Amino acid sequence: MTQDQLAGAVRAALGGGRRLEAVERVAGGSKKGVYRLVMDDATTAIAYVWDDAENYWPAAEGDDDLTDPFSPGLGLDLFEAAHARLDTLGVRVPAIRLVDRDGAHCPADLAIVEDLPGEDLEELLARDPSAAAPVMARLGEALEVMRHHRASTYGKVAVVDGGGTSRGTSCEGVVLDRALRDLAEAASRDPRIAGARDRLEERLLGLAAAVWPRAEYAVVHGELGPDHVLVDAGGNPVPIDIEGLMYFDVEWEHVFLRIRLHDAYRPLRVDGLDEDRLAFYMLAQRLSLTAGPLRLLDGDFPDRAFMAGIAEHNLKKALELLHA
């Protein structure tokens, strides 16, 4: 995208009388371009651009299969469906100023949304845990609302709310299939996983066999790390990178939160989670967080040391779970 294209889009989004003065790439995105648009009167907005050139992940078979709950969350349709669901539930999300899927302003899917400058939750927790406490409490309230909104089928919100169905027969079955693929990929890239592959597969199968069927599913973000939660001026948590929103086992969300938040997870603890699912999903996510970063490093992702560190940390944690 050129600055001229963005200038036309932001005029349509924010109204005339302003001139686009600067375009700043926002760090962290791996599947879409995220840009801060700064106007000459200091007004700002955020542009999301879904384009192949903005996606660092190597293409894989099935990437465009929306019936797979874990296929990449790419595109404006997924974003709008997720935004609508969270907004309906009363969960704070960045306000949408403009959407362009018809190429009126650029050849890629484009959304311009409210900018929420300042710290994200990860930065706030590191700087001042006491100041983060009310934000964490409000995040817990939002997660409770999401947990209690149920559907009788699982899958991406865009699919389920649109009346569709997803592949497989259960969340745990979908997770097992994915975990076995992640195990194979990780084993092909690291000899330590290769050496433990049979034991890891046996462990996965045993944990999956202990999980009982379920007939209702909650709304989950899927990758709700503290870097995916902005904090608005009123101290409210604002989830971003929401395209992967789905109806799924709530334990999937809480395992990811435990992994990312460590001791800071305590305010988000809830009663009644299925311990068998938690144990199974913990190993599955450790394998995913090993294989995924290693796969990303096959491409030209810029922050390679950071991504390699994620893979290494989770690889070690996955191996530790063999002795848990």
C-alpha cells in the first residue's frame, strides 16, 4: 500500500479537513500489516491490511479452510464476524471506522479502526502490577461473559454464527489431529523432539483418551496473551488480533493464558474447568508453540531471535511434560 492510498482511506474513515502526515508500522503482526496513521492535527487511527505480502507465515495446505478451527485467522470477514460477536457480548473492542473489501482504496482487504495508544497489558504488568490489577479484574469479567455465551457446535465464530459446521467430531479430536501434526513438524526440525517423538505421541494419545465428550462450547479468543490486550484511557482491557475467535472448549483459552501470564494468571482463575482437558491441551499447546515458531522461521520473519526463543522455551516445557 502507498501512503496516497492510505490517505484516501483515512479521509473516508475520519472525515475531511485532515491530512495524513505519517504512517508508522506497529510491531508484532505476523499475519497482517498493522499501521498507525497520524494526521496533521495529531488524530490517529490504526489500519489493518490483509495481504499476502504482509503475511510472514509460509503457505500450507488447508490455510483457506475455514471449517478447520485452527486454520489461519486471515481476512476482513473473520475480523468483522469476531468484532460483531464480541461487541454484542459487551466486550470492549476497537471501534471500526472503515472497511474496504472491494478495492475502493487499495487492492487488499482493509479496515481502519480506533487507535488505542499507550501500554498493552503485558507492558503494564511488567511496569506496575498494582496498576494492572483493575485491568486484570475487568479482563476476568469479559472472559466470564465469553465463557457463558454458548453454542452447540464448535468452530470459528464466522462459521458457526453463519450457520456452518466445522471439520471433525469434537474439540479434543481436532486438537489431537493438530498436535500430532505439530509433533511431526517439530520432530523434523529438532533432534530432541525427534528423539522423544514416540513417547510424546503416546502421551498425547493417553491424555486425549481421558477427555469426555462435551456438547456446548464457549467463545474463546484462542491466543489471548497480554500483548493481545490493549488498555484504553478508562483502564478497560481491549482484545485485539481477534480474527481467530471461535466457539471452543474454554480450557483451551485458559491453558494459553496460564502459559503467557505465569503467576499473573491468578486473578483469571475460574472454578469448574476440566482437569483432563487442561492437561491434554497444555501438551498440545506446548507442541504448537514449538512447531509454529520453527515453521515461521522457514520464512523471512524479521525478529528471528525472539521467535527462536519462543520455540526453545516451549520445546523444553513439552519435554518436561513427559515426566509430569
